[in-house]
Amino acid sequence: MDFHYFRRKAVNYAALGTAVFSALFGIVFLCWILKDVLVLGLPALNTSFFTELPAPPGFEGGGVANAIVGTILITVIATVAGVPAGILAGTYLSEFGRKSRVAGAVRFLSDILVSAPSIVVGIFVYALVVGPMGGFSLLAGSLSLAIIMLPVVIRTSEEMLKLVPDATREAALALGAPQWRVTVQVVYRGALKGMITGIMLAVARVSGETAPLLFTSFNNSFWNFSLTEPTASLTVTIFNYAMAPYEEWHTIAWGAALLITAMLLTVTLLARFFAGGKSTG
């Protein structure tokens, strides 16, 4: 008995130690990356960085103001296009077509799309939009990010809606509420925290994408607010500046990386704050 007891304890401590070591291993490298981004990116953050356009090659100064605005525009348009469609699809899978063949096909396609390389999505949108339109555009870039965002929102919304107890739905239906009102005012409210988390996950994923934007929105050294013209973005700017032979451009690339990290952290914290007062039941 003592031998089996000590063996179980030894296995338990070994598993616990492995888990703790793995967590610490990941945290150390995460902190290392964040430290490098912070130390190397802070020198680039000045007034010019946020207010000026990129300087011509070989000239000092300049900023990434157009890339900041372009990233915000692309992400907002992608969110407006992808999130409602994803939530509605997730609602259908959870509330109306749970075991239907159509629901099974949607789940299967969503799982495939989640694991699809983003560059494949970029090439698809290039063939679908960029080619027929005759050039890169803000619209094409937003569409590519919306497609990447869609399966994440679909599956997260479905799983969060399923966590709402069926008794809650039955109680609302027993009071005479129609199905759509039960879904909107009862089920959505109960799953709000999880759905917001899924949306933030999707936004975080697409905000750091570079490959699809190289094939769709490309880049622009000037301001652009047209849906049909190439648009600068922070990720493509980081790619271009990191490949350049100018040390100052490398510093600006680190600054852009720091800015993206700070923006994602801020959005995530704000979403958690505003959803914190909502009940999950």
C-alpha cells in the first residue's frame, strides 16, 4: 500500500512540476519578447511618429500616422463585416439548427477555415476582389481580415450560447416570449462575456496579420480614406521597415510593434471592464 501511495504521489508531483515548468517557460519567453518590444520601441514614440507621414528612403524623421489610421480603418470595417455575420451564424448553430445537416456543414467549414493559413485567404481575396477591381484596396484588405475573423466568432458564439442553461430558455418561452426575443434578450445576455471575449480574440488575431494585407490592401505612403485605393497598415509597415537597410526605420518598426501591442492590450482590458457587470446566468 505504501509503495502504491508513494508512486502516485511521485507521479502527481512530476506532472505538477512539468506543468509549472511549462507555464514558467512560456511566461519567461513572453516577458522577454515584451521587454524587447518595450525597450527597442520606446525611442521611436515621439510626436512625429504619430503625426507625420513616412519619410522618403534615406531621409531622417517621419512617422506612421497614415499606417495607424489605415490599421484602424481596416480593422473596424473587418469587424463590422465579420462580427455580425459570425454571431448570427453561431446563433443559428446553437439555437435553431443544432443537429441539422446544414449546421454540421457550417461547423466543418468553420473548423477548416480556422486552421487555414492567412496567406491563402489573402490569395483568395486577391483573386476575388483585387483582380476584378484592377488594384489593391482598403475594401479588399478589410474583406480578407473579415474572412479570417468569421470562423473564430462563429465557433466562440456557438459555444458560449450553448453554455446558457436550457431551463433559462424554457422559462422565458413559458412566459410567452417569442423565440427571437428569448434569443436576443435572454440568451445573448447570459453569453455576453464569452461572446465579447471571442470577438476580442478575433480582433487580436486579425490585427497582427501581414500576409493577407500584402495581397489585398498592399501599402501607401500617403493618406487614404477611399475603399478602392491601397492603404497603409502598421503590420505591412513593420514588414517593410524591418527589411530596409536604414537603422532609423528599424527603430520605427519596433515602435509600430509596441503600438500594436499596446492597442490590443487596451481594447482587451476595456472589453473586460465593460462586460464585467453582466451576469453569465
